[in-house]
Amino acid sequence: MLVFAGPGAGKTLGALLAFRSMVREQRLQRFLVFCHRTSIAVQWQRAAERLNLHLRDWPDNNPPNNSPPNNSHAAFNADGLLITYQAARRHRDQLLAELQQWDQATCLAIADEAHHLGVDPEDPDAAAWGHTFLDLTASCRLRLGLTGTPFRADNLAFCAARRVRVFRHGEAAEEIVPDLCVEPHELIAAGDVRPLEFRFQDGWVEHSREGQPDRDVSPLSMEQRESWRSRNLRRAIRLADSSSIGQQVLIKAQRKLMAIRKDHAKAAGLVIARDIDHAAAISRLLREDGNSVDLVHSQDKDASQRLHAFQNGSADWLVSIDMCSEGFDAPRLRVVAYLTTVVTRSRFVQGITRAVRMTPDLAAKEPIPRHASYVFAPADPLLMGYARGWSRAEPYVIRPQAGSDIDDAETQQQWATMSLPLEAVEDGAGAVIRLKTPELPSFLQRRQHLLS
């Protein structure tokens, strides 16, 4: 069974409530939670504690009474086990043996962010997490997949999802069909999450050929040739000077955060950087402007603790690379600056939706729709396309491996005929392209009109 619901919909708590209900009905006894990051595992622990469920880490890194790690008796004397996909893959045989202590016919297996569990029948090693999950949960009564982005960039299917055969443009394909779907625009209309407004910083990038004086100017927002578009974005996120696109994104994001803090005193911002050096440079710029900054990345041994400290802390900005996307819950985030060359739809949507979450205190004070959060980014055509449709679900169509889409092939051929290489030598910030939030359903518009 697959549940697709936007960030802030309550997937974690809902899954645990469903388990508790099925325990009362004597359908289930225990559960397994698989997740892809230790920082997300912490949030599962907190949710389980709220419901008085005993959820233990596996391997058991904090055994009671000074017992050695991986004490199987201690780990399995619990309602549920919490396992990262990496640990399951690395210790597959050990975990499989220890799971024999449970009656898996009364066990629920939960795949958090199930789209990570790609399955390639022709190349099992290329989708190791997915095949490991299938092996470990083969005898479980129910597999429950949870996802906020039910699609992948590599055309692979994933576990805990039904596939329906469809025909598109005369070609047979498969489509992932969620069993329960709660789209972000529905959550916005209900007031469960914040709407997003986008500010895309446009500009131009100047290209030159080595040894030749002639130069070409390529507008950031209008460039459709892939090699030029990606080169433009790489240039645009550089922090050259205050007139560059990247620095203008940061400057405008800081101004917006200062304005938001007049009403939301603890509001904070998130910058998603390209790599560690880029993140460090961004942090220096923000600190030079008088901001307090937390820099977190995957090579930081204390990353999980630092993320938790930011959630409840007072830092103005969190700068990260890949640690603050899926499952990271910090309702005080109100501004996101997207300054990375990663332009897959899933990474973009997961990154920007860190700023949609509400708290009960804020919900009691704000009208519906809630006050917007803001996303600042270079005016990359792909990112702008994702922004226009971020709040609505699109079907994930898995096309046959043999033969590619005609349009894609034609586009690739067009890109291949370009005269390359060119070097991006200079960029300059221009106008800001604004994308507004989704319109409210008509019945809510009428209600707001009557109330006003």
C-alpha cells in the first residue's frame, strides 16, 4: 500500500496510529520502520513516544543496563524496530536472522520515503535498498510505503506501490498509483500547511570560445539548450560580487526574512548549497551581514544533533547541502534559498517544502490560507517549471527500458549539434520573476469574501 501526502500532512503519526488501531483489532503485533537517514529516525522516535509505542533502534546503539550493542533480546522486546536502509543493506543477513524471532505474519513494514526503494529487475545491485527491503519484509502481513514525492528521476519503479499498465501515445507503460493521495494544494486550502511564493532571480550569462574574441549572451530564464542551461546555472550560483545572480538571491532572501520576523519573531531561513566549499562561502557571507548561521552537512559527525539544535534554536540561517530535505521538520523555516545545481524535481520539491510546516500556536493566530513562505532561486527554466506545479501530483509513468521517448531523443540530438565548448565568463542579475501561490478553491474564495 502506498500513501502519497505532501509535507506536513502527518504521514509519520498517521502510520503509527494505523498500526495501533490494527493492534487493537488483533491484526498486527509489531512493526518495522525503514528510513534513509538518522535525522529522520529521531522524528519517528518522538512520534512513537507520543503514542506510548516502544520503538527501538537497530542496531541497538543504546542498550539498557550497559549491555553490548546489537543485544538482540533487548532490541526485539519492543513494539517496533527502527532501521536505516543503509544498515539493512549492510547487515542484511544478521537482520534477517534476528527477524525470525518475530511472527512476521503479524508484522507491519513501513517504508519511509518509499521512492528511495527503486527496483530494477535487470540489475539488482543498482537498486540495492529496494531489493533488500523486499527480501527482509517478504513475510510481513502488510507493506506500507510513505512518500511526499512519488516519483524518481531514473524511470525505476519502487517498493510498496501498485503499478497499473497504461498506454500513452501508443506506447505501453506502467504508472505508479497511490492508494491514498493528499496533494499539497489540498493541505494549503485546509490550512494545514503554508503556501509558497517564488522569487526567481533572472539575469544573463556571457559565454566565450577559447582563443576567439566573439562572445554570446545567454539569458538564464529563457535558455532551453541543456548544456547551456546547466552551464548558466553553475555560473549563476557562484558568489562573485553583489551584482551576481547568486548574491542577489541571498540578499533578497535576507530582506524577506527580516520582513517576516516582524510578525514571526523566531522565523529562520534555509540555504541549500552545491557542496561543502560552496556552503562555507555562503555561511561567511551571511555572517558578514550580521546573521547567526548553522552549517550542517553529511560529513559532519554531529549533523543530526546540530539539526535538532536548529529546530529549537535561535540561528537566523541553516546552510546545508543534502541534509535538509526529506523528513526534516522545522516549522520556523519561512525562507528557502535554493543555490545548488541539483535540478531533479524530487530534490527541488523536497527542499522547498521544508518551509511549509505549521505549529498549533501559529495556526491559532493566522488566517486560512496561512501566511506564505518564500523560495528564492536563480531563474533556471527547469526549477521554474517545477515551481508552477509543485502543489499538484502528476502521475509517475515508468516507460519501457528499451527505446527512449521520441521528444527526448530529438532534443538530445539538437543539443549534441551545438558548437562546444564554451566558457561562462560573467553573469549579471536582472529582473525578478515572481510565481504566486496556488489559487484557493472557489468555495473558500467565497467564504473569505463573506468574512471580509
